[in-house]
Amino acid sequence: MQFRALLENTDHETTRKMTKPLALISHAFRVASFPFALFRGSWFFIALFVVLFDFGHAAKAQSIQEGQSLFGTKCYSCHNIGSGDKTGPDLKDVTMRRTKEWLHEFINMPASMNARGEATANQLFKKFSPTVMPDQGLTTEQIDSILAAITDLTNKNEVFVPAGAKLSRAIVWTDVPAGMQLFSGRVKLQNGGTACISCHSLKGVGALGGGTLGPDLTAVNIKYRDPELIAILQNPAFPTMATQFSTHALSNEEIVQLFALFQNAKQLNPMPATQAGVTTLDPKFFVIGVAAMLLVLALMNLGWRNRSRGVREELVRRATQ
Ligand code: HEC
Ligand code: HEC
């Protein structure tokens, strides 16, 4: 009660009228009671708490979101979260498997960590050889946000699904031949990227096969599920391709057409050669093969018959002249 009286009595006149020691005591009381005065208005604390709590929440959500989008463009070509190893290991749980310091160093400099003989890096490099994760050159905050996104999905036991890895429209049948034209370079890529065939081959495209710098893509839609493959076409993070396509990205139309081509290749060749075994021949293919050969022979016969008739007619004409 006394505090209150003093606090409410902030009138300088009154203070000055007091004797000096009394004024001092009053001042001391006023200072000491300041926090209690605030406490009186406990709404202040509640509001402060709500604001800070909310702010923390929003900042965390934003960082997770940023991490998800970074992961989608920079890491998803090679890593899943929760759906198995790809070119690199599945990163589910990785924030529990490794320390934060280890992760920060590894993500930006995996090769040099391996070179200096760090045991875990050595193990990983051995297991995933010959692929080597490229240095990522990310800021501390960017890595933190990616790690926050990984932890968030791990805790929720959810799989990473990239937000944008969808085709811009439905596939129509003309997309397959259009994709073939793009793949083989007969139609130029809109933004000037190099034709896929200079580094890749695909069964049925190009009589001489394609380049060998990149892997054969016949079974690529078996190796990668649809959103994984679409994300690679949108944003190939493999070093060799990134140098080409980070500045010459495929257009949305080209992505639809190339995806259609790979999906079609999967339907024509449902089993990758390594799984099907090279020695087993599907009887269906044998029948198709024989039929195709007969057709070719029949066509050739047709052509030759005309030609020989032409010659014969000429001979007959000359003989009867
Ligand atoms: C070109 C493929 C590629 C890209 C892109 C890539 N990585 Fe990797 N990552 C690998 C490979 C391969 C390994 C296994 C070690 C090795 O051989 O380099 C690996 C290992 C890791 C590991 C160690 C996993 C463990 O079990 O300890 C982490 C963490 C990691 N990568 C994070 C990232 C992050 C984050 C990004 C994106 C910013 C990224 N990687 C981009 C290929 C890649
Ligand atoms: C300059 C050479 C080059 C060109 C051009 C190129 N790629 Fe690649 N691509 C590569 C290399 C090398 C890899 C393997 C990366 C790795 O595994 O580290 C690759 C990997 C891929 C993969 C993943 C394959 C797998 O099995 O993991 C896909 C899909 C792909 N490329 C699609 C394409 C498409 C579509 C085009 C044309 C629009 C294209 N690439 C043009 C070099 C190239």
C-alpha cells in the first residue's frame, strides 16, 4: 500500500517540499518499487510473452520453410529425406547421427574432410564411391535452415516432398515424339542447353547411341519416382549437369516432353537390364522381333520388285524394238 502511495505521488512539488533525507528515501522506494508497479499490470508480461513466443514460432517456421526450398533445389537430386538412398545417403535422422559442427563442415567441404582422414567422411566416401558430393558453398544460416527442415521431417516421421516438382500440364501422346526430338537434339533446347544425347543414351533414340559422360537414361523413371525425376529435370544438382543447366534451364514444356519420353521408356522396358538378367529373353519380344523382320523383308521385296520390273520392262522394250 505504501509503495503504491509513493508511486502514485510522483509530483515534484511534493518531493521538493520534503526534507532531504526523506526525499532520498522516497526516491529509493520509488526505484525499488518500479518492478512491482509493472507487475501490477501483469498484462504487460503476458503480452510480452505472447509476442516473443509467437515471434520465435514464426521465425522457426520460416527457417524450416527456407530449408525445405533450399533442400529441394540444392540437395534433392542426390538425397531423399525418409524415402531411401539415392546418389547419396538418405538424410533422415542425420541431425541425430552427427553433431552440428560435423554437419556444417561436411556440407560445405565434404572432399577436404575426406582428404584429411576424418573417419566418418572416409566411410561415407568409400560406401558411395565413385560419386563425390560437391562442395555446397552455403552460409551458416542456410545450412542451419536445411538442418532444421531435416529435423522437423524426422520428428514428424514424414518424407520430403518437393513443393514444385509437378508437371505444368498433363501429358498428351505427342509429348513422347517431341521429347525424343529434344533428347536427340533435332529440336534445340529453348534456353540453349546442350542436347541430352551428347552425354546420355536412351534405348530407341539415335541409331549410334548417345554420349557416355552421363548414365544411360532408359530406366531413369524406374530408378527415380516421378517427383524425384521431375525435380532433377527442373534443377539437376549433379556438377556436370549443373554447369550446363543452372544457366540454361529446361522450360516447363520441355520438362513435360522429356518426362513423357522417360515414362514411355519405362513402359517399353519395364525391367532395367541389370535386374532382368541379360540371358532371359521375353518371348513377346521374340515374336515382335520376328514380325518386324518379316515386315522389313516384305517392304524390301516390294521395293526390289518394282525396281526389277522397271529393268525388265526396259529390256523387253529394247528387245522388241
Ligand atoms: C551430386 C550429388 C549430391 C548433392 C547435390 C548433395 N549431396 Fe550430400 N552426399 C552425396 C554423396 C555421394 C554423399 C556420400 C559421401 C560422398 O561420397 O561424397 C553425401 C553425403 C552427405 C551427408 C552425410 C550423410 C551421413 O549419413 O552422414 C550429408 C549430411 C549431406 N550429404 C548433405 C547434403 C546437403 C545438405 C546437400 C544440399 C545442400 C547435399 N548433400 C547435396 C551427394 C550429394
Ligand atoms: C554435359 C553433359 C550432360 C548433358 C548435356 C546432360 N547431362 Fe544429364 N547427366 C550428366 C552426368 C555426368 C550425370 C551423372 C551425374 C552423377 O551421377 O553424378 C547426369 C545425370 C542425369 C540424370 C540422373 C541419372 C541417374 O541415373 O542418376 C538425369 C535424369 C539426366 N542427367 C537427364 C538429362 C537430360 C534430360 C538432359 C538433356 C536435357 C541431360 N541430362 C543433359 C551429364 C549431362
